[in-house]
Amino acid sequence: MTYCVGLLLNEGIVLLSDTRTNAGLDNIATYRKMFIFEEPGERVIAIVTAGSLSVTQTAIAELREAIEDPEAGPDSSIMMAPTMLSVAEIVGDTLARVRQTVDDKLAAMRQGASASMIVAGQRKGGEMRMFLIYPEGNFIEATDDTPFLQIGEHKYGKPILDRVVRPETSLADAQKAVLLSMDSTLRSNLSVGMPLDLAVIHRDACRIDSQRRIEAGDADFARMSAAWSKALRDSFAKVKL
Amino acid sequence: MTYCVGLLLNEGIVLLSDTRTNAGLDNIATYRKMFIFEEPGERVIAIVTAGSLSVTQTAIAELREAIEDPEAGPDSSIMMAPTMLSVAEIVGDTLARVRQTVDDKLAAMRQGASASMIVAGQRKGGEMRMFLIYPEGNFIEATDDTPFLQIGEHKYGKPILDRVVRPETSLADAQKAVLLSMDSTLRSNLSVGMPLDLAVIHRDACRIDSQRRIEAGDADFARMSAAWSKALRDSFAKVKL
């Protein structure tokens, strides 16, 4: 599986993804699940993916091909699409088409393929937006009421987000929130694994402000994880039955 | 859905279940999912259930009928079974048979039925044991390495258990742990709902030591839940990125 989470806040966007893929528990590998498409100052689009690697890799490759196609237009290239809604539609259509193709191949083995994505970004002059694209290509959008979207193994890390993430959450707190949400997931589910990819996009910057790979031995992450564990145990000891 | 959790500790057993059942989100009802079978001082068995209500109700009813049957024997009655392992086998066989019968009926509608249970208890002179019974009737047992079992919506409430529950955890802390685990689940998943049923069995007592229904307005639970929320937010503020 996978765990990816995206936050759409007043100050900007924070995205975090793990990198573990597995074909059975005995075949584990590391693959990037975060993809950035950027024309700094003009347009930034970040995509994180969950599900069948054969679907997500092909879908991302097709999105790239469509961008590089000399005949690319606003209906086919996410770097030319007039709005973030159009971007979500292109990604949705691509994901649905690739998933269907792979699904048809797998049907012979009585298996299926599924995948989902979070697409977030902004073009100059437009709104900052974030969408969750379902395997069928339809999508939902993050709003002030629900400023975060999750794909993959989302349940372990949801309680902390439910408690602390609001549209007015700062980008620093937002990075802490997604990392702690990931920390809970890493502890409880083997199919989610380090390293992690973390990206931050400030509102109206239309560029990636920071992008960081957090490796398994990352001292800062280990320290934060240990501090959070200790804080939770201390809180647990303090709360009265 | 449902969330039920059982802890098998050095000092005894703690079980917690919610009571929400739903046939679609527009048809919600409250049903007890915790069932106690007790001959105080001789034998105590507690069962919590998750899954299709038509399966779990019928399985519990059949277990009761088998106990009351004048021809009941150690192979059919969980109150006469010689060991907790035999109890788990009887419960597993009953669950698998009922599930299969309901499944066959539903097959005509291209639907299926599933259910699982946690069975915990002790008979005089025997070991205190706890089992998770799968829909197929097979089961696994709690051990020192893994002193808790969960059924239903188990993911939201697992991180706190992973962090604080050990075999040497006191029964007071254990009750706090399962209630906080449930609190996280209640907040994040509508298909799990109050009231709750909480039971405690001390080692070698062979009787229920306390059994409590926690209603939606329970002041103690609300206070604990609020204190935990505050402690989490305070901890979050303190942990450095």
C-alpha cells in the first residue's frame, strides 16, 4: 500500500508521501510517489499517487508525454490547461483510461488494478486548489471544511489530522501534522515505509518552495518521532480515567 | 461497522465494544455487541462481535441454545467445554456455519455476509486466554508479544494501543487505553457509535469484575475525551519540527 496526504491551507499546500511499494510482503521496493510539474512563477502542480504501480507509473508517463507533445493543447497538457479544474480533469481522464487498460489485462487472471491520486497546485492568477482523483477518474476537492485529503492507508493517521488541521494552520505546523500522521501510519502498517517525500508550496508563489526527501535514518524525523511518542505516553499517564 | 478491542494482560482481561449497527448510512440502530457467559468462580467467557448483525445475532443465539440444551456436552456447550481452546473451536464452528448459511441466502442477491468475534475468558484451573475468530471459523490467539486483538474499524485506534499497551499494563491503564483508542475511532468514523460496553475480568477470578455501559452523555468519558484532545494538542504544540 501507500500513505499520501495533502493539506490545502490559507498559507499554502503541504504534501507528504511514502515510497514503499510491494507485490506481496516478500517483494518490497522503493518508488517515488510524488511528482512535480513546474514552470516557476507561472504554474506548479504536484501529484502524489497510491495503488497499482503499473497504473500510476504509466499514467504519470502519459501526462509527461502529453506535456512534451509538440501538438499539446489546453485539453491534453496539464501545463497548458486553463484552470486547476481542467488539470484535475486531464489527470482523471488519464488515470481512468490507464487503469481500465491494465484492469482489462488483469481480468484474464481474475485480478484487478486500482489507483488514486492527489493533485494540487496553482497557476498564476488562479486559485490554489487540491483534488483527490478516484480510480474511475472522478474527483473531489479540498475545502475550508475539509482542508486535507488522504489516499492509501489513511485511517491510522487520520485522528491526528482531525484534531489539529484547520485552514488557518501554519505551514510549519502543517508539516509537523503530516509527519506525525505518517509516523503513526509507519508504526502500525508495514506496507507504508520510509523514505518520505515532503513538498511545500506557498500561496501565490506558483513554485515549489521546499522539497525534501526524508531518509530512514533522518535525525530530525527520528527526534520528532521520539518526542511525539514520549509526549503521547506522558499525556496518557496524565489523563485520568 | 463496529469497533471492538480486547486486551489480555498479566492482571486480567479488558474488553470494549461500541453498539452502532447500520444497514446503509440512513438506517442506524443500537445493538449490544458484548455477550457474557458466566458461572461465577467457575467460568467466565466474554464475546464481542463485528460484522453482519444477522450472522452475529444468530451465532450468539445458537451458542445460547447449545448451552441450554439438556443434551449439551463438552463438544457443543461453551459452558462445558474443557478448555478455552475448545470454547474458541465451538465459537469458530458456530460462526462459520451460520455465516455460510446466511452467505448462501445472500448469494442470490450477489451479496455476501461476514462477521468476526473476539472470545476471551478463563475456566477455573485453566489459563486466561483470548482469541480472534475469523469469519471462516479459524482463529488466532493473543500473546505476550501481541497482547491486544481488534475487530471492525481497527485502524484509527491502533496507534495508541501500539504505543502504550504491554502485558504488564495495569487494568486501570488498560481501560484508559481502550477508551482512548475508541475515542479516536468515534471521532474519525461515523459507523462506530456510542454507547459503549466495557468489561473487566481479573486473572483467576473466573467472573466479570466490572461491566459498564457508557452512554453518549457520560460525563466521565466526555471529560477524559476532552482532556485527551487537549493533551494531544498541547503535545503537538510542544514537539519541534
